[in-house]
Amino acid sequence: MLQSAANGIELKRQLAASERKGHIRATLLILPLLLFILVTFAAPVVLLLTKAVYDPSIADTLPRTAAALKDWDGKDLPDEAAFAALVQDLKKVKEDNTAAFVGKRLNYEIPGVRSKVISSTNKAAAITEAPFKEKLISADKLWGDKLIWTKIKQAAQPVTDYYVLRSLDLERDADGNVTSVAKSQAIYLTVLGRTFYISALVTVITLLLAYPVAMMLAHAPMKLASILLIFVLVPFWTSLLVRTTAWFVLLQDNGPVNDFIQYLNLSDGPWKLIFSRFGTVTAMVHIQLPFTLLPIYAVMKGISPNYVRAARSLGGGPFYSFFRIYLPMTLPGIGAGCLLTFILCLGYYITPALVGGASDQMVSGVIASAMNQENNWGKASALSAILLIATLVLFFVYNRLVGIDKVKLG
């Protein structure tokens, strides 16, 4: 008996060792792919999102001023030492040729101060002795305003909530309290709301169009279904840019759609189809339709027609059988298709830019503009973070209500 127990223990040990070797081999096999994903995807995303809350630009360019303002209570103008520190920093900024960089960062806080900051770096070079406070204010009245000093102190903190707050149309006032920005600057919540509205609208329209088509494909003869499925997959064979450009040609004022409308005498002039919400939604629905249709079709193919037949044989009418039996069984496909379409729509950029109007631009366009035109990576990162958080919240809500494990893509 002791020999049998010893043999059993030895067998378990050998089995555990064999499993460890298998795990090690599997890990080594996926390690190159894992490293590739980390280097090319995860690391850049984390680095980008970090810029939403980390900005050491003022701390690096105005280090003496940042140190002098640490104990400033913000009630009155800073003391002579703070002005002396600022003069020294401005001289160093001029030597390093970073005046435009400092001015741009402070211009985020107070619009219109960029040119004054750049001018002050030149004037500071002439200030060589005390009183620094009086001379700097005489050189430019900007430095006699408590607000600019408050903003410098706030911006001097490497970890900042400025970009996140501005992305939500909020800011910190001179006392450090979070308040709403002026109505003329409150644009980001509108853009975010528009993005979610258009994404939801496109998702609903694609569902209404995709469900009956998927149902027809699922119940059609195999040969006919295969041919029809090819037409569904055709959009995947062409570029997104080509498809969007095609809609641009179709919907323009002298395009085929407007020509047909005028041929039918439905209008005296061309309808506003391009550079409008209609054009944006239409193009997005065309592009996203297969993403909604295919998961629904995949689930419907796995549903036996005997369930509905059994319901009909038990006295259920066609509508009752459909809504009580068939529709609930297709919910995993509906959930997968709608979730995929909605998330993809949140990141649309090319389509709204080409066929949408100024009031139809989505958050991706604002992010692209912040990076390519304004070179404001902090704003772009904050908007990206908000979009990512919204997507994660959507996943969480869906998981709690439906269950992410019930999502079926095929």
C-alpha cells in the first residue's frame, strides 16, 4: 500500500512537471506576439493617455518661478522674490529659444497671452537689478494681474487635471475651484454628445436594416444565401476612403441622387444631402451595416426552425412566436453586432470629415485637429481618455445587463 501511495505521488509530480513544461512552451510561443503588442500598441496608448494628466512643461521651463510660488497664498500679487525668479526664468527662456513654447502653454490657460509672454522674455533681458516687481509690471501690465500668477502656479504642477477638465468644459478659477468655462469656449461636451448621438443613431438604423436581411439569409436556400452573402461582404473589399468618396459623389448638389429627385419634380432645387447630418449618417450606415448583420446572421444560422414550428403548433400566432421564441434567441447576435457597430462609430473620423458639415464633426476629428494643427497633445490625450472610459463603461453596463459571455460573433 505504501508502495502504491509513493507511486501515486511520483505520478502526480511527473504530471505537474509535464504540465509546467507545456505551459512554458506555450508561453514561449506567444511571447513574440505579446511583446509585439506591448511595444506597438499598449505602450503608445499608455504613453498617450499619460499626457492627459502629466505636463511638466512649465515646471521645466520656469523652475525658479514654480519654486517661488509654492508657498504663495494667492490672495495678493507674489512678493519680490517671485518676480525676481520670473525675470531669471524669462532670461533663460530667451536663451533657450523656448518663449513660444511657454507662451503657448500659458495661452491654453488664458487665451491671448501668448504674444505678451513672448514679448516679456525680450523685456526681461533689460531688467538687471531690483525692484524686479515694479520693473516687470511696468514692462507689461500682464504681470500685475493675479490671474496669470495663479495659472502659472497651477500649470507648474507636473500632474495636472487641466486637460481633463477642459475636455469636460470645466476649468479652475483663480481660487482653485472647478467652474464651467465661458459659453463661447464650451464646445467639447457638445462634440462628445454629438458623437454618442450619431453612433447610437447609426447603430439603431443598421439594426433595423440588418435584422430582416440576416433573417432572410439564414432561411434562404444555401446557394442563394451564398450569393447574397457575397453582396453583403463586398464593402469589405473596398477601402473606407473609397466608399466614403463614393457617397460624396452621389450626394453632392449635382450628383445622381439630386438629379433623380429633380427629375421626379420633388424639389425645385437640390436637397442638402452633402455636408449634413443626413450624409454623415447615410455613409456610416452603409459602412457599418455588415458589422451589425454578420453576427446576427451567424446566430440565426444556429437556431433550428423547429422552435418556431413548435410554438405555432401549440397555438402561438406568427407575431407571438417571433417575439417570444425567435427574437430572444437572436439577442446574443444583436448584442454583438450593436456593440461592435457602436464602438466603431465612436472613432469615426474620415466619414464625418468628408461628407459631414461643420456641425457634424465627431470627437475623433477634434482629437486629430489637436494633434496635427494645434500640437496640443494634452487635449488630444484627455479626449481620448474620455472616449476610452466611455467605451469601458459601455462594456461594464452591457456585461451587467446582458453578460459579455453571451456575445457571439460567429
